[in-house]
Amino acid sequence: MSVDDDASSARRALQLVDMPTPSTGTSPAPSLTGPPVSPVQRVYFYSADEWEIFITEWATGLTTSYVQIKQLGGPGDRGIDVAAFKTDRGLEDSWDCYQAKHYAEPLKTSDAIPEMLKLFRGVVDQYYVLPDQYAFVTPRGCGSSFNRLLSKPSELQKKFLNAIDTRAPTTKNLDDSTLRAIRDLAETTNFSIFRSIEFNEMLDVHRNTHYFAARFGTPLPARPPVGEAPAIPTPVEAVYVKKLVDVYAEQEPTSCTDAASVSVHTSYGPHLQRQRESFYSAEALRLYARDAVPDGTYELLQSDVYTGVIDTAEAEHSTGMDRLRAVLAQSGQLDLGAHSLISVSRMEDRQGICHQLANADRLTWVKRNG
């Protein structure tokens, strides 16, 4: 039998059968995306560096008024992973230390003693002053025995001093003089500065920062209603409003000389008001972004709008009004789906961004000769 005959026989052998009736049980519907990954599970897979970045984000949401929060972890960090300064004198004045430990198991006393030793040595060496608090920050928490010690500062102090007195392995690289200085300091230190922070507490705080939605892929918080534009343009609006007045003056130079005359014009008055409402809508989105998403998110959206409309703005147009309308129409056609803010944006925001760009002298509607 030839190869063609074999193929023909195989085709004839194929039979179509009815699909089985679906089960009436309680099995979940199939999902193409899989179950959602919780923030806790995501954090378990972080690298040590990413965990430190998460801590710096979390620290911005604390009620303590920090002047600056710095990620200092790495070689030669002298026991500081994340430092939060309360004054502009940094490590030389009031500050908090957040020690990042991203281990596969809960933190043990044997893990903590060497870090505490680094802290006291840093003070002895006058690299920094003692922090107001020294917090161990680990996604898997602390072991039960270490948690008990943290709850009894005097017992933790005894444990630490015993490690020095018995010349524990962690002290082997310290000479006698340095070790005595460390012991003297530790003996007079209130060990209640040492604490741990539970991860569920961290999530509660981080959830209220503008990093949370971007980091964990959650929906953005609801956007407040946009307020009305002021009845009279404010100084902040001067540049883009003047450019709009130029558009109207090009059409009717005698009746459209300034914002006041345009505002009472039968046709252009309502048009100007709509543009101002769009501007304030975009301003409201900008202020919302400041509290809801990481820094620079809104500016990236602005930049992509500019890239999407600049060719239209620079093309030949018979009038400034034609250019304005073409650019505003183009802004509504841009694919901005990659931007997280689009989920809470409106068409007015896109047009308002164009006026923000005009206000920043990046777009102009009426081209001057020469």
C-alpha cells in the first residue's frame, strides 16, 4: 500500500464523537489567567534588593515625619539596610533603622545577634548615633524564641551581653578594646529600641501609599469628582488661555481680544469654557496621581500624549482652530492602554493634557510668521 493510501485510510478511520455532558458538580470554571497571587506570596519571591525597596516604599506611609528615607544596604553598610532620617543631619541625629532580612525561614536569635553587634560597633566607631528604633523587617516574621526576647528587652540585653562575655563566634573579628567598648555601650542602652514588624502590619501601611497598586497589580482607588473650573482664569492658566485667545482672535480679531471678551462671545465663549474644564480635569488627574501611583507616572502619560500629537500639531493647517481641533481629536485616538491611569481617566483628561502641554509651551495653536 502506498503512503497516500495509508493517509487516506487514517482519514477514514477518524470518527467524530459528541462532547461529554459537563459535570453538575461544584468544580470552578476554567481560568486562562490562573488564580490571583496575593501580596504575601509575591513578596516571598522577592530578591533581597527588592525587599529593601519595598521597605523604603512602606516607610513613606508611616505617620512618623521623616525628612528622608534611604536604602543603604550592601557591602560596607555597617548594619544599615534602610535608614529613615528625622532631621537633615541624617545619621548624626534622630533616625530609625529598618533591618531587612529576606530569609526562607523566620528570623532566629542567632540571625539577629550579629546584626545588633554591627549596630553597636557602628556607634562605637562613630559612624552614626544610636537610632531611636532598630526594627527587624522580614516577610516570614521572627521565630517564637526571638519574638519572646524582643518582648522582654532586659532579657534580650542579657542574651546579647552573654554573647560578648562568652566570646561567641560572631565576635571573633573584634579586638578586646573594641569589644569592651561595645559591651559598655550595650550595657547602658535601653534594648526596647529593638523590635520586629509584622508583615500584615506592613501591608496595611503600604496599601495607603501610592506604590501599592503598581507593585501588586491591584485596581487604582476611586478617583474623586472633578471640581468646576473657576469663573475667571487664574494666573496658573495664563499661557494656555492666551494661546486659545490667539485662536479666537485669528477668527474674529475685533471681538476676541482677551479672555474676558472671548468669555461673552456667543460661539467661542462656550468653547473656551470647555477647554478650561478639560484643563482642570487633567489637573485633577495629576493631583490624584500624586497620591495614588508612583512618582513620574503622570509625567510618563503626558510624555506619551505629547509624542502622539506633536506630528499633528506641526503639520500644515489653515488656521489655529484647525490645528487645535486636529490635535484634540488625535489625543482621543491614542492607544494609552499601557498606562495605569487610563483606567480612571476620561476623554476630557486627554484634551486637558494637551492644554497642560500648551501651558508649558510645548504646544502652540497659532503659528507666527518669522
